[in-house]
Amino acid sequence: KLYDHNILVMAAKRLEVPHIYISDLEETGPNSIIFNLSQTPFGGSSRTINNMPLVDRLFYEEKKIIEEVTATDPCVIVGRCAGYILKDHPDCLKVFIHADTDFRIQRSIQDEKLTHEEAVEVLKKTDKRRSGFYTTHSGYKWGDSTHFDICLDSSSLGLDRCVSILADIVGIN
């Protein structure tokens, strides 16, 4: 089973907060306006347990969900610091799939129907958010290959080949 955005939806339900309200908060680092608002009563402290800010409570709920789903069935979890959360889990294959900037821009233009300028800006903001989120919660540098079992370059291998390699490793093919 694949877990991605649905982990956010599950966590939001547990927190009794509409997932749209916290979707931008999920990958927010400590230097962002959204993160700072989440530290105030307006942004969520009144909606948290034990006065824990909403951003921290969200990560805690997502962590619990990741631990729960991996305890029962084999699955794939995309993002959400899952590799860090499961770093001591014996049956966890930690994978980082990356691509060069030009490939990512072209893919965004094609898949998301963005202009070149929009794609550049979106990727820049997304990378900054993901990096901040990962570093804040793990203490590791985002993309540091030493924290993964395997790193694949989808710009040179292609997405289908990456899937095939991973399926071979886990014995699905």
C-alpha cells in the first residue's frame, strides 16, 4: 500500500483539523511565516494537546501513523521523514530519488502545465520547504545520501527504471 498525502489527511482527522488548513504547515520549517503563526494561539496552540504547537502535533501524529502502518503491513511511504522515523526499523529500505534541476523543471512544465518561470519558482520554494522540514525534524541535511540505503537519479535512469530497480530489490518483480 502507498502512503503519501493520505498520511496528512489521517493526521488532520486525528487532530480534528481540516487537512486543507494544515497542508501548508506539514513541510514548513522554523523560519517560515506559516511555522511562526503555528506557534501562536491563532495558528494552533489552542487546538493542540498539552499546549504543543500545531506544527509539532502534526509531525507527532504523522510519526505515529507511520509507525502504526509499518507495524502491520508492507508499504511504501513517500516523504514525511519516514526514513528518519523508521531508521531503526529492521525491514525498512530507505530510498532517496533525486533528479537534476533541468529534468525537474521540464517534468513540472509537462505534468503541472507550468511556465518555465513558474516551474523554477515552485521547485525552489518546494525544495526550501522540504529541506527545512527534514532538517528540523531529523537533524540531518536533506538529500544527504549517508542516511539512505539507496539513492537513484531519475533524470538519468528514468522513473520507470527507478520503479523497476526498487521492485527488484524488494522482490516484487
